[in-house]
Amino acid sequence: MVVLGFLPIVLPLILLGISLAFVLPRFLTRNKPANVPNGTMGWPLCGETLAFLKPHRSNSMGTFLQERCSRYGKVFKSHLFGSPAIVSCDHEFNLFILQNEEKLFQASYPTAMHGILGNFSLLLVSGDLHKKLRSIAVSFIAVSKSTPSFLHCVEKFAISMMESWKECKEIAFHKEVRKFTLNLMVKTLLSIEPEEPVASKILKDFRTYMKGFVSLPLDFPGSPYTKAVKARARLSSTVREIIKEREKEISVAPKGDFLDVILSKQRLSDEETISIVLDILLGGYETTSTLISLIVYFLGHAPAAFESVKKEHEAIRRSKEDGKPLDWEDYQKMEFTQNVMSEALRCGNVVKFVHRKALQDVKYKEYFIPSGWKVLPVFTGAHFDPSLHENPFEFNPWRWTDKATSKKVVPFGGGPRLCPGAELAKVEIAFFLHHLVLCYRWEIKADEFPVAYPYVEFREGLLLEIEPAGRHKP
């Protein structure tokens, strides 16, 4: 009875809300110039967000982009993540957006992501704060990537993983390689060994964090999003305790890791320090492990590329004295391996798109982008553009012998927000692949392929049948 009594009041409000949600996106575009890109604004409330985020093979464009690019062209309008939006699959326009960061465009991620990433994440902050935080990360990475201590650490962890598979005939590779990348990051950033209890605690919380990071932002008890927010709080608490202990030790016995570098700067608050540590852990753990898995997937379907990678690493190994570790000069010899990494990034699309917002009305060629609209540069569209890449859906590392190819791909973003850890990740991956291709051969089980959710995942965990490299299947 009480519910029925409220209906005459509530029902008109509900209908009004639905009507406004349906009409408002169209009202926003009604008086704009005719050269706003063509497109549709989708359903009330959610626009076209669910269709845009529909899972599909990460080595494809997906039906949403295929259909709209075919109908409207490489740049089109939509309504995504609660805002009228311009979606770009045009490589030149994407570069224009990235290179005009803080001038014409600004990072603009959905509000729900702030609850997971924190207010000082490099993904979210802008202006001088972004420059300050990024410069600290870049300075450490630039120095660390070629130091013998870091290179030996990477190789030690890679060899340890190869040894752990000796008695295995089948492995869930994506899960395994995540252990490698997280253990390496925790050691490099915080000087924590994999066998320490705190390492297991961080790994467990990071898994929960990642599941919620890419989930729908539904905040209720037990939801992946809510669990992720709590996991982020636990991770923050763990790092805060490590900072307190380190501050007592740094003047007496510095460890020389990333945390020491940050604390020695004495320019950051505790929250900023925690955030930058978690950002680098996130990037080093998730994106690096995903790229390694994509490389293994593509090489598993490209025997000629696998053999070329193996020959390159066999030559490097022959040039080394027995048991001598890899060094920076060895890394610089891994030219075809670099091509394989680049092609896996192009075909696999670890990062499908980024979030930006127009700070003012923007004119670019024939396009008009209204101030305040969301702008989504979609890298996938450019990576599979046949006008840029011959046979774009083919995994072909040899295309990278043409130096012009690198100008047609932006897997690590661009402009002031170019991924600061890209070079560090490449070193880790190259050293890991060195030992993988020399120790094992593999076949991919079942109908396994990378799926964009939009984050990249393997539904079966990338199950591999493995055997020592010296033995071949008949």
C-alpha cells in the first residue's frame, strides 16, 4: 500500500529522468556545426558503452568498431561512459590528440576508476603534478634498465621459472608469467624476495585489484569493484608500513631500490609515494605479463618466427662463456626479438584505447570536436588499418625491418603520457624469452586466443603443452 501510494509521485520522475537521459545527448549536439563526425548516440542512460566494451578477440577490431568505421568512417561520434564522445580509429588524429595533451585535450577517466587507482595515479593526475610524478619514475627507469644488478635480477627470476617447469608437461602460462613479473617488480621496487610472506600478500591483493580494475563499477558488498577498492586500500597499507620501516633504515643501510630513490627525493607526500609505487607495480605486473603471453601465443602459431627468434638467441648464447650472465650488449643484439615484441603489441593490443576530454572546441581537418566531449583514441583501429599495414591481421615481425612501421603504431601511448616503463618492460621480456626459447618448445591447447574485455585475458589461462627444446614431436 505504501509503495502504491508513492507511484503517482515517483513514476513521473522516473519517466522524466529517462526522457532527459535520452534527449540530453541529442540536445548537446543539436546546435553544433554540421561537421561534428557522424555516428549514433545509442540508448538512454548507457549510450553505446556496453556495445563498445563487448568482449572480442584482441587481435581483431571487434564488431563495434568494424560496423561503425564501415558506416561512418574512422572518426565517429557516440555516447560512452556517460558522456557524448568522439571515437578515433585514425592514426594521424590519434597522434594529434596525444601530442596536444594539456593544450587541447586532457586525461579524463571515469570517476569510478578514481576509487581504485587513487587520486594521485599517473593515469589520472594532470599538469605540474603529473610532470613531477612521471619525472621521478622516468629517472629511476632510465638508470635502472641497463645496470648489471637489474639485468642479473631479471635473468635470475627467468631461470628460476624455467627450472620450476622441468617436470611439467602442461602449464597455465599466463598465470605463471604473472608470478614472474610481480616477483620481479616487488624485488626491484621494494627489495622484497618472492619467498617472503609479504610478497604472497601483495600478489593476492593485486589479483583482486586487477579483477575489479576492469569490472563494471558496481559498488555493493561482494562485487569485484568493491573488492578491488578494498584490495587497493590493503596494498596502500602494506606499502605505507614498508615506507615507515625504510625511513628508519635508509640513512644507515640504503637498499638502492626504487623506494630508496623516491624517499631520497623528499619531494612527495606519503600518498603520492604510495600511488607511484602501485602504478609501477600495476604496469610492471599486468601489462608486461600480458605482452609476454601474447608473444608466446603468436609465436605458437608462427613457426618461422619462432625459429628466427631461437636462432638469434642461440647465437647470443654461443658468444657467451659458460654460465656468464646476459648483459646490456647482449640485449642490444636482440633485434629480431624487438621486432617480435613490437608486432605482438600491434596485433595483440595490450592497451586498446585511452580516455581524453576536449578542453576547448577543437578543429582538426574536416572534424569538429565540441569542448567538454570525451575523446577516445582507439589504437586497435589504427593497428589493423590496411592503408597503414599490409595484411594487417597477419602476425609478421619482418614488417618491422621497415623503420617506417614504428611511426604507424602507438602501443605505449604518446606525447607527455608516453608509458615511462616501456623500455624497462622490453628488457625484462627479451631476457625472459632468451631462456624460454632455449629451454622449451610449446603448443597451445584447445581453441585459445586473447580476448579484449577491453583488458586482454586468455579464457583458459593460455594452456601450453611444453617439452624441452632438445626434443621434437614426431
